[in-house]
Amino acid sequence: ADPAWEIVARVDKKIHRLDPDQVLFLWGAKDFVFDTCFLDEFLKRLPGAQSHVFSDAGHYLFEDKPDQTTEMIHQFLNS
């Protein structure tokens, strides 16, 4: 089993504790580990959470899109 699976299972058990209004998902559509099906499931469990998918980015989102992710995080935190 993948060692990351334990982390995913823990998140799954506790995700309901989050306030969707305080959640921003930034996702790389080309992620080779967590495809957009994971994002879809997170959004089902946290309706109202904000999200943005970068069609040309992958798993290492902050390396692929450093300026864009930084700007989106700043905007989210200042809203």
C-alpha cells in the first residue's frame, strides 16, 4: 500500500471539521498522484469551498505555478 494512503484516510475522517468558507483548493490537473477526482470529492464534502484547477500544472503545483498560486493565496487570505 502507498504510504500516503494513511494520510488520505485521516483527512477523510476529519474533513467535516473544516469551515468551507475558509478553504481554498488549488489543484494541478496533470497531478500524477491525486487526480481531479480527489478534488471533486473534497468539493462534495465541503460545498462552498473555493477551488481553482490549473490545466497545465501537476503534482508540484507551487513549482509549476509559483506566481499564480502565491497571488491566489494572497487574494484568498485578504478576502
